[in-house]
Amino acid sequence: MQKRQRNTVWLRVGGGLLLMLSAFIALWTNEGRVNLADVARRSQPLPAETVDAAATGEFVSVTGQLTAAESVGDELFLRAGDYVRVERQVEMYAWIEEEHSDEEGTSYTYEPDWTSDVPASAGFLNPEGHENPPLPFAGGTFLTSRAAVGAYAFDPANMTLPRNQRLPLTTAVVRESPYPIVEDFVYLGEGTLANPAIGDVRVSYWVVPANMLATAFARVQADTLQPYYQNDKVTLYRTLLGDRVAALNQLQFEYRAALWGVRFAGFLLMWGGVALLLSPLNLLWGWLPGLRGLGRWVTGLVSAVIAGILSLITILIGYLAHNLLALIIVLLLIAGGAVLWQRRSQAQIGAKLG
């Protein structure tokens, strides 16, 4: 039993160190994240109505009508329509195996749910009574061969397009079929959306609509839009819905959301790592009657405080290391403070001697 406990302790310590290392790497690299909104602000606004031959080679933003060269649909249910991109999502109500591990061992439970990645029942630990049929057809992505913002064409397969929008399904956009439309799904199966049966399938569509106001950031080449590279590292080749101001606001929002999302995730990794490092203390608390639960709570609180301090230090150092101007300002402030402290000390010494 003691050997098993020692092995568990070493596993937790090793896992804690690995989580902390992952947190340090994530937090450090995150502070060097490029703000694409700052890059996009340096683009030259260009009228979209006509091609400006003199702008060839320039980094530009073009605001105009987003159009598609041809209608887009799929071979199953969706009629061809004014879309730049169509994504078909196919989900089955299927058994999902979940693994649960604790100090007493590992157990498995099975619950049905909607999923587009149907697990093969043969891979289950207990496949009997949890059989999943295969999907009758797969999801897919369908693109127009060519798209444009105003007079400037681009390849939609390489351009980062606006986020998909859920397509409301009606008889006007769905082909005739024996399957009903239920709450924007084409439904195949014996059950209902409220009470599905294992093996039921629902199909939904997500689209980037054409004929919308959009802004593209790219390098212009004659009458086409090409990827823009900055220092051979950053690529901005993107279309967003709305005018230039709305597009810049969207890029700024995405930058801040990603920055703070990784910061929070890094803190959670750090917290988990520190908690695993301190988890052997719980064994000591366990020897004290009535204090085991309290000990775990205290260990968790102390872990959170330590993780917060380590995360904050990593973020500050990473920010300064990736931002030269901020680093120079901090160094000047430190140097100025040191000079003032030295002069004050010399003045005090001179006053005493005088």
C-alpha cells in the first residue's frame, strides 16, 4: 500500500510539473500574440467599385458587396443559393462512452447524445447494448469557385471568410424529400427531436451568405486580392462582414478574447499543476480526523494563490519581453529610480557629515 501511495505521489508531482511547464509556455507565447487589428489599421482603404491599377502590390482594405461567381448548394437537401460557403453538419443520436477515474480506479458510463463524430461501438469496453449504426452520409463544406468584394476577386478556399451563420430551413431552400424539416433540421429517424431514438440523424446548414456588405484585408494584385505578409510571418488575408470600422472592431475583439482566454487557461493549468504538486499534503491531512475535507480546501486555496502569482509574473515578463517599447520604459523608470535613490542617500549622508 505504501509503495502504491509513493507511486501515486510521484505521478502527481510529475503531472504537476508538466502542467506548470505547459502553463509557462502558453502564457509566455501568448504575450507575443500579434494584434491583427493593428496590422489591418495600416492598410490603405481602396474604393471597391472599380479596379485601381496604381494600387498593385499595396496592402489595402476594400469595402463593398460580397458576391459569389455561382450558386452553391449540396447534393442532398440544400438547393443552390446565394452563398459563398456552405457547411453541412450531420449529427446522430448515439451512445457516448465516458471514462471516470478516481482513487478507487476507472469506470465507464454510457449516455446517448447528439454527435457528429459517432464512436464505433466495437471500441467500447462494454459494447453490448450500446451499438451505434454508422452515419448514412458525412458532413461537408462547399464553396463557390470564385468570390469578390466589389470589383476585386479572390479565392474563397484560401481567404479567411466571415463566420458561418445558421441557415433557417424552409421548403424554399430545401429540396423535396421524404424527410421533415424540424426546427431548422432535416430529420431522419424513428424518434422526434424532443425524444430521439438511437440512430436518428439531424442535418443542419451553416452558410456565409453572398450579397452582403463586407471588408477584405489583403494585398491587391491587378484586379485580385492576394495574401499580405508582414516580416514573412504574419498573414492577413481576410474578409469580414460590415464596413472597415466594423471589421477593425471585430479583429480587436478577437485579439482581446484570445489574449484573455489563453491567460485564463494558463492560470487554470498553473493552478492544476501547483495543486498536484501540493496534493501529497492531503495525505497528511488525511491522518487528522475530521480535517481531511478542510485540508483539501486549504490546499486548493493556497494553490490558487501561488498559481495566480506565478501566472502574473509570467504574463508581466512575457509582455515586457515581447514589447520592446514597454521594456525600454520600464528599464528607464528603474534606472531613474535608482539614480534618485542614490542622490537621496548621498544627500542624507552629506547632511549627517555636515
